[in-house]
Amino acid sequence: MRNLWLVVGLCFAVFWAGVFWVLQTPETPEYSPATAAKNEIPADSDNISAEAKGRPVLLAVIAPLTGLSTGVEPVISAVVDFCAEKINSSGGILGRKVEVLHLDNHNTPLGSKRAAEEAVKARVSAVIGGRNSSDVMAMGVVLQEAGIPLVAASASNPQVTRLGDYIFRVHYTDSFQGAALARFAREDLGARTAALAVNVSNSYSPFLAEVFIEQFSQLGGQVVSRVDYVSETHDFGEVGAKIAKAAADLVFIPGYETDSALLVAAARRAGAASVFMGGDGWDKPMYRIAGQAVEGGYFAAAWHPRAESYPGLAGELGQWIERRGDGNMDIEALTLDAAFLVFDAIRRAGTDEPGPVRDALAATDGFEGITGSYSFDRNGDPEKALVMVRLAGGSIDYVKTQSPERVPVAVIFAKTGNAAELNLSGFEAARFAAEEINLRGGGLGRRIVLLEYDNESTSLGSRRAAEQSVADGAAAVIGASWSSHSEAMAAVLQQAGIPMITPISTHPGVTLDRDFVFRICFNDQQQADAMALFALRDLRAKTAAVLVNANNQYSADLADFFIRRFREDGLVVSKLDYLNETNDFRPILETLILLRPDVVFIPGYARDSAFIIRQARSMGLGSIFWGGDGWVENMYEYAPSEIEGSYFTGHWHVDNPDPRSRDFVARYASGNKLYRQSLAALTYDSVFLLADAMRRAASTDPAAVRDALAATRDFIGVTGPVAFDSNGDPDKPVGILRFDRGRAGFEKSVHSRLPGRNRD
């Protein structure tokens, strides 16, 4: 019997041991980009599992193998095969062979989308692809959603990489190309006038034309004619005659080889003596189409054998030319760069999982390719030069390399400390504005680059940030939010001679006697006067009480301005102080209950003001409450019902009916949660005002920009028109807002004009 129980006990133990083993053994999950990103393999290849070492690194190349124009070879796939052969001959990546999956996109967006879907099913580590931007856009949507990195070889449309953070390119963008061509036309060719012929049947030609027009005009040139045409045009004689009639110094045709060559020939027959120029859609086959008519035409390229040499892949390039000859070297050189850039990213990631490979691509810093040295901006675009070439003697001659030029602009707000939460929208809006400006080629052909600094929510941090921005060579500064922070910055920047625009600091002293310091918002005196006028005239208030945060200079100064103006036509019955740390406001509220003022003005910030109102309502005080621009919509978090019916001032409101404002909201709200904040719209306007001043100054020199800012008279932004008085303050109306049904609604605008104060 004892033996029987022993057997039963052993069986029972074995059973539960088996159950425990099954439960502890992880089930192999189905692959997904999300899980792939979390399971990073260590960079040391010795630590890679035997199973992983046995698998090849699988990459896809999506490119046209069919559907190409006559005479165009499917070279992209051949180049990637060559690159894989080279890397495998030296041991592969992470000790593993590279295998290439070739997917034909048939030279169409639909074919590109389907090919990308096949790449996702095959679980590739990355994709190299594209010849045309429209094809890359189609595959990019699929790959971004799946979380698979794409490195585009020749797509130049700026929107390609804005599909998401898994999309990169090795080609320069049309934003840079258009600006570089405009600068070359003005500075190297000396063109004062330009005419354009634009193919409106695609997106490449109109966008490149618009950037060129914008930048050529900014640089002092004049566009005298623009003629639109479609690809299907069979007789270019009429368009050519219009080009010739314009008699411009330069004719810019941002088209592709065939239509551009036919247009140049037609214009020459009509007597055009202008210099002709194109974008990267031009190439050597134009000779075959139009003969000597295209001789002397300039255009942009990604690479030329005589251009600046980058030694990183010189050996690979030489071996490729030995094998295939020097054919379409632009696309071939770019594809070599793309392939080896992906190899390098996988090596640095220590794994072929898509997530870490994406991270490694984003962190690329100084990778040496054939067509440039690669570092990607936040959009996945490389900051690299283009090459200006010339059709000459049946071939292509190197002319010069056009490198990107930058305008460093400092942005100083809080990223840490008490002001950080509300200051976040300042950084976001500055990036958004700079990106929109750069999409159009930048300012004077130069890309605006933001230098972001954290002022740590302190005056000392603000001063240090301003000093660092000067040391880093900032041409101008945007910031800060709180007036005390801007005061600290202004002292440094005034002495350094660097122009500063504060979006939302309202204390009058920020700009006083400082000719390099401007503000784009109204100041405290203007808003206090507007509040007093509205209370007296619209609310028919005869008495007012004021509650002042004794810890805060903003509150004290705004209170004094309000009292001064209200006393002209009404009675201020009490001015009471409170401390910021206070939670119980009963003593001062008991005084107000006895006085029963018509309005109570609380020039504080959101939390303390909301707590005061909540407690006042619970005690039965029925006065109308007023606040300044320190109040924000999130006061509902602290007093969800009690603040209803209270008024405050605003620099801008999301429901502003002005078309510029509505257009801004439509664009900005889709990617920014803090779109309702005034700081966002004001910072956006500040960056655009700065770019406008640079254009008017025809310079990025700080002194010249300062003079242009001071002369601002008719700039119209999202938040309204800006015309500076002699003290750098704008004459702007003050928005009156009201808490109503869970949100801050726009009530009306009050214009309180102030006499300008002299800087002398």
C-alpha cells in the first residue's frame, strides 16, 4: 500500500512539473514591427544566436524592372545586387550573408504599393527603392505603417520623408534644389530677370518652379513670365514663342528630359537668346532629342566625377564603373550610397530587426558616401550639396558644387521646471514654422536651423541660454514666455547686438530702451487698459477689487496698470495680496463678500486663480471674475463649473474667423495637440516675421535684420497685423475671452492704442 502511494505521488509530481515547464516556456510570437523593435540583438556578433547567424539579412529593392521609357535601363536593382555581392565577399553583415529580394514596381505608384506589401510579407529588414517621388510616396505609406525602414535613392519631393520616421532619402530635396538654382541664377549667372515654362501635368515641375520663384524674388530678381504646359503637348511652338518674347536673362524649365529639350529647341527657333536652366530632371539624352539647341544649358545633378570627392566608397564606385561603364551615374551613385548606408546602419544597430535599424539610420552622423557625407535631419533628409553642371560639347561639364547654407535661429523656452508644460507649444510652433519656411527654400536661399535651449523656468537659466545662443552664432533669438525670463535674455542680447522677438512676454520693461528687442504680443499696459475699458463699458461695472499674487512681479504690475485705468471712470474698492503657496483664501474672500464689488480682477496664473474662484463661489460671492493673459483653458481642471462666465484677455483664439488664422489651425492642429494655445500662434508669427525681416533686409546680418524689424509696418500674421512703435511694441487689439460651457470662447476685440515710447 505504501508503494502504491509512492507511485501515485511520483506521477503527481511529474505531471505538475510538466505543466510548470510548459507554462514557463515562452511561445514564439508572430513577427510584427512592434515586437521586432523591442527584441534588439546585442551589437557584438559573437552574442548572436546560432539560428540568427544561419539566416541571411534580407533586404528588398523596389524599383522599375519594366515600364521604363525607351533607352532607360533598370539599373537600381543591378546596383543593389553589386553592393550585396561586395559586402558578402567581405563576410557579410554581423557574420551573415546579405540576400536581396527584387520587387518590380512597374514604374507606377500602384505597382510600388503592391511591391511594398510584398516586402512586408517577406519580413525584410529594410527597403531600398524608388526612382520617382510618386512611386516612393506609394511604397512609403505601406512601409511606414508596417515599421520597415525605407531609404529612397532618387526621390526629391519634400513630402516623401514626411510620411513618417521610418522614411529616409539620400537625394537632396526640391526645397533645397529650387533655392540653390535661384542662388546660382542670381549670384553666378547674374540673371536679373527670369521666365519659366512649367509642366503642370505632374507635381515635380510646379513645386520646383514655386520654390525657384520665391527664392529668386527674395534675392532681388524679377520673374517676368510664367508659361504653363502639359506633357501631352505635341507642338511646343506656341510655348517657345512666349518664352522668346519674354526676353528674360534666364529661362528656367523644371521639366523632364523630353519636354524640356523640345521646349528649348522651340524657343531657340523663335529667337530666344536667354540662358536656359533646368533641375535634376535634365540629363545628357537631351542632346539626342534636340541636338545643339540645348548646348550651354545648366542643370542640377546629384554627382559628377569632377565634383568634390568623398573617399568612403571610392573603391566600390571604381569597380562598378569597370563593370558597367559610366552610364546614368546620378542614380547609380545614389543607389550605391543608399545600399551601403543601410549596411552600415545594420552593423551599428547590431541586428537586422527593423526598429533598431531605423534608429541607427536616424543617428547617422558623417557616413561617407559617393555623393556626400550623410547626417539626417529630423525629417530623414540629408543635408548635402548638389552639383551644378552644363551641357557642353555633347557631354556634361562640372560647373560648381552648391552647398546648403544655414541661418541659425535660437529658440529659448522652458523644457524643465514650472513653465515647461505651457512652454512646450512654443518649441513645437517654432519647428512647424521653420519647416514651412524651409519647404519654400528657406530665407534668402538659406535653411533656417533652430537652436533649442532650455531656460529651466528661471531667469538665471534664461540668461545662460541667451549667452550660449550668442556663443553658438545665432543670427536672432525667439523667446521667452514669462517676462522675467525675457528680461534676463534681453539684457544679454541687447549688449551682443542680436535681435530678439518675444512671442508672449507682456511686461513693458522687456523692450524699453532696447533697440534689438521686440515683442509680437500686446503688453501689460495695453491689456490692462482693454480689460478696464471692457469692464466699464460692456459690463457696466462701477466698482472693482483686485487680488494680487505677492510672489509674482507679473501679477503686481498688471494689477497696477488695471487700477490706474479703472480709477479714471470707476472705483477700486480694495487691493488685497495673497501668497502663491496659499490653499485657503478665506480671509481675503470674506473681505470681498462685505464689499460686493461688481468685478474682481485676479492677474495671476491658472492654478491659483481657479482655486480662488472656486472657493469664492462656495462662499457665495457673485462678482464677475477677471483675469489677464496668464489664464488658460486648462483652468477647468481646477474649477470645472465655478469659472463659467469669467473673462480674461487673449492674444489669439482658435476660433478667430480670419482666413489666415483658420488656415493655420487646419494645418497645425493635425499634428500638434496644443494648437489652442496663444503661445503656439504667436511663436509661429514670430518665426515668420523674422524670415520676412531677413527678406526685406536682403541679409541675415543681425544689425540689418534689426533695422528691418524696426521698420515693420505691414506684416500680417495669424494673430493679426504687426507694425512696431518706436519701442518695438506692436499696435494690436486685445482679445476678450469668456469661459462658457467648458471652453474659452471669443467675446470681442478691444483696441487700446498707446503712444509710442522713444528708445532714445
